Amino acid sequence: MLKRILVLDDNQDILEIVHEALSYEKFEVRSTEQSKKVMPLIEEFNPDLVILDYRVAGENGGEICRQIKSHPEFNDIPVIIFSAYISNNNDLLGFGCDAVINKPFDLVELIEKVNDLIY
């Protein structure tokens, strides 16, 4: 069975590139531009990993990460936060994420971090 990944980013171009790259690597991928859809999608899709953009309309990815990590059913799901706005990764790690990727990012780095956390 394919490993499942949920991706949140409000930049459609980044969402498409990440979706394509992860699909090519044989992951089942669901993507959304809307932060409010993340928790319902986690319940429905049951992902093995979640990738969150830090700065999205409505909420920040760090707060969504906190919601995931404090949920009794989903707190074991690894979370990657990517951001172009934070220069200190410790700020993002404080939200409880398992990894940080700075934008702009290399797709090879993304795939390596995903594989490290999912297998």
C-alpha cells in the first residue's frame, strides 16, 4: 500500500510541484490550499505524513502542527513545516514539527526528509 502524504500550501505552483514530485516517488498525495481543511482531511485521508506551509491564509502552519500533535489520534503523524519567512529553524521546531525545510527548497531535500520520516 502506498504511503499517504497530505500537503498544505496556499501557493498553487508550489502545491503542484510538491504534489507531482511526491506522486512520482510513489506516494499517494492529497493537497489543499485551505488551512481549515487540514484536520478534516487528516481524519478522512489518514496520512502517514503531513507537510505544512508556515504562512497560509487564515492560520499559520505552526498552529496547525500544534493541533495535529495535541490530537490523541494523530499525534504520531510526522509533520514537516516549510517556510520562507523564518530564519531560525528552532522557532518552527517549537511548534512540535519533526522537520523544517526552508524555502526555496530543493526537491531532493524534500524527498530525503519525507523518506527519513515515513520509513
